[in-house]
Amino acid sequence: MDSERLLRQFEQAGFVIVPEEEPLDMAAPDIVALNTCGFIQSAKTESIEAIFTVLEAKKRGLVKKVFVFGCLSQRYRNELPEEIEGVDGFFGADDAEAMLAAAGVKYDPSISLQRHLTTPPHYAFLKISEGCDRSCAYCAIPSIRGRHVSVPMEKLVDEAQLLADKGVKELLLIAQDTTFYGLDLYRKRMLGPLLERLADIKGIEWLRIHYSYPSDFPQDVLEIMAGCDKVCKYLDIPLQHSSSKVLAMMHRGIDGDATRALVDKFRKAVPGIVLRTTMIVGHPGEGVREFRDLLDFVREYRFERLGAFTYSEEENTYGALNYKDSIPKRVKQERYDALMELQSGISLEYNESRVGTVERVLVDSFSDGTVHARSEKESVDVDGEILIPAAAVPAAMQGNFMNVKITAADEYDLTAQFI
């Protein structure tokens, strides 16, 4: 959303926005603005590689100016200018006005809620807060993005209405911790009331919750999810581990027994709920016993969606300052592979259980004779897709809902027929 608001400001000033997928030698843009990530080492490496790719294009005369902003330049605002030559400006995550000024554009507050969507026009992300008050031992986000700050509810409703007016049908609610929403402004958790307000907006058909925190999860959100058709029975909640020892060292504020009880509560309160979670393997304190506990947990609770990371020691985090990253990379990778092999079988079994059912899907795109769609059980980018032969589907269905019958499945995608 930060990039989309920035692009809208450039657009308002008369710039033509070039799609990201268009090759630089074809687009020849005046300005390339790179929104970088500085969360974990792999993301930092990817961001730096992208910067050098664009700088090479600048040397060839394909780009006039290169601006770098976002979390990486926020975190390393002093180091990057000394180490990377050729960038015309480094800006932090909240320096949009400064970057606009560097491009000769005056910030226009009258369009602060407007965005130039980089997603297809039928879905959009809605950031409900910024920053985090948690103190997870492995996480650098609080030091990058600061303390938790909720966006006022009225402002979110106004922004959602603008998006609905443009044809957006699905809103994906995101934050560093969506369950914390409202505590700073209203002195209580307000994710539930926010969902109710957003569900009242005409044109919005799906509300999807991402990045929730397990400790003190708000019960009213489950009640609303169970009772409101517009709130997808889908929850992205990174649990990170199941071992009480590892969770304590992670500073997650919840132990293994409470984690299991929470998942049981989700399943009971919202029948059919799809749970997406992530796990970290190789965190300090994870021995053979703790990793086996994690495998047993995943085997028992059979999450419909699960991703994983190997532990990445990040400077100035509690973990880096107080723990020794003693687990070899080889062992971390072996544990990652074992976990994902287990999950692959679970995902396949879950997808195969849907064969023969009729599901309502949202059509995302047409490509090479195939329709790419999602049900409420699949989120954007992180989950698989439902693939449908395009011959029987009118092109006008793109961005709209339709019913399909699931005919086949693998561990990631499903195949279906338009009915």
C-alpha cells in the first residue's frame, strides 16, 4: 500500500506509471523507485540484487534516476549510501514526501487515501496498522517500523469505500499484528468491530485476515467469522513453533499447550476454517526433541496451509544479542526439508478431499488457455490456485465470482470445471 499511495502521487503529478513486469529496456522509465525489504537475510539479499540490477540499467542509459526506499533503507540508512554508488536517493519507510520532493513532486494531501493499484482491480490489501509492540526474539520489525500505531477506523472505512467504488471485491487485511488493532486508539482490540464495518460496504464480498498473533487472540473475531458470509473462513496466523521451550526463547507469550488449545478453539468456533501458519526451524533452543515435537504437532493438527523459514540471526535483535546461533545451516535445511515433506502430504490429502465438491471462486486472470481462480480457502500469492480450462469461461468473468466443480488436485493447485 505504501508503494501504491506513492504511485498515486506521481500519477497525480502527471507521471505515467510503468507496470513492474515491463522490461526496463522496453519501458525506459525516468525514475525507478524500489521498495525494499530488510526483515531477514534472504529478503535483504534479494533487495540488494534488485538495486544493482537497476543500477546496471542506469549505466546503460535505460533509467535516469534510481530511488530506494522501504525497510532496507530505513534499517541501513547510514550504511547503504556508503556501500552502493549510483543511487539518487535513499529514503526510509515513512519518507514518501521526501522522495516525491526529490523527484520535483509536491505531496498532495487531498489524495492521501487514493492508491494506484498494483494488484488486479478486483482485490486489494488494506493495511490496518503499522509497527509492532511485540518483542519476539528473532524479529527486527519493531526496530525498523517502530511501535504499533492503528489507522483510525473511519479512515479505513473511507479507504475501503474508495476501493469498492473502483471495483475491488476482496480486501486482504494486513498489519504486523492484525489482532492488536485498536488497542492504542480505543483501549481495546477492535479487529472484530472493524470487520463488521467493512462488511457493510456495498461491493466488498470477501474480507481476509492475515498476520494474526496467537497470544490473546480476540474471541469476537471468531464469532464474526463464523456468522458473516463476507469474512472468509480463513486465518493467517504464524504460530512459529509448538515446543514450550522454543516458544519461551522466542518470546512469543504463549506456550505449547496454549497453542494447541488455541487451534482447537479455532476449529470448534469456525467449522471448516482454513488455517495458514508459518514455522521457524533451527531457532536457538531447538534440539532434536523440540523439532520432533514440532513434527508431531503438524502431523496432529494438519494445517491446510503451512510455510516455514530457517532461523536467520538478525543483528540487534534479542536473539542475536543473547543467544548463540549454534545449529549448523545443514541441520536447519534438513529440518526444513523434513517439515515441508510432511506438510506436502498433508496439503495433498486436504486438496484431494475437495475433489467432487462445488466451490465459489473469484477469477483472478486468464493465461495460456487457463483460468486462474481462488476460493475463500486460497489467498493471494501464498497459496495455490484453482485452474479451469478457459474455453468454457467467458472473458467477462475475470474479476467476478462463479461456481466450479473441483475435478483433480495436487499438493498445491486444484483443477476444476466451470458449471
